[in-house]
Amino acid sequence: MAKTGSCLCGAVKYTLNDPPADFGACHCGMCRKWSGGVYFGVTAPAGTVDFQGDENLSVFTSSDWAERAFCKTCGSSLYYRVTAPGDHHGTYHMGLGTLDDPGDMALTSELFIELKPSGYSFAEKTEQITGEQLFAMFAPPE
């Protein structure tokens, strides 16, 4: 069943047509600054997200291989999207907090685990991925 979400003011709404059962956490410096803490996101393959009000999105190229989008009206962070060529091209990582009802999704992975601040940890056992491992996943095929 599809899941819906939106920004804080409702100017941008979206539907995840193939919603995942789990979510991940990212500890990289960019995600911490962008979200105000650890970034929790759900993965949505390219072509599986439908937007309403996308003219209200502002997109920021945050690296050579990704972009981040937020609402022009309220400033809510909405997604991070992979722009690099390869298997992950076009994949969205939608902010968990933007979902209308996350339901019983489980935290299953942590990215940039080597950059996680020492002041917190999660009780759940997660797959822990380093930045180096993540960059290797995003590298275009040779």
C-alpha cells in the first residue's frame, strides 16, 4: 500500500508507490546539518515517487553525486537524491519525518557510522556502513 508525505506547510506532497518496510540513519556531517541531527530516511527507487506541488521545491546540489530538496515556503527538508550514474541513480531518500504515517517501519541501517557523535546510540542492532563502503556502492560501474 502506498504511503504519503508532505512538507510542514503542505505546499509539497508526495506518494511513495512502493514504500519500504524499514528506514536508515545517516551520521554524515551534511545530513546532520541538513536535518538538525541524525537524518532518518526511507529509500524510494527512481520512478516510484509522485509529487504534487513540486514547483514549490528548491533543489540544492550538495555534492558531485547527490542533491537535496526542500520546500521553498516552509523550508522543510524533503529528500536526498542520488544523481551519480550507476545502480543507485535517481534513488530518493525521503525524510522519515515527512511521512504522514510511518507505521511500524524498523531502523535497519546506519551510514557513515565512523562519524556518529559519541553522545548517542540506538538500541536496535543495525547494519553499520562506513563512508568508504557507501562511496564504493555509489561508484559507477567500470
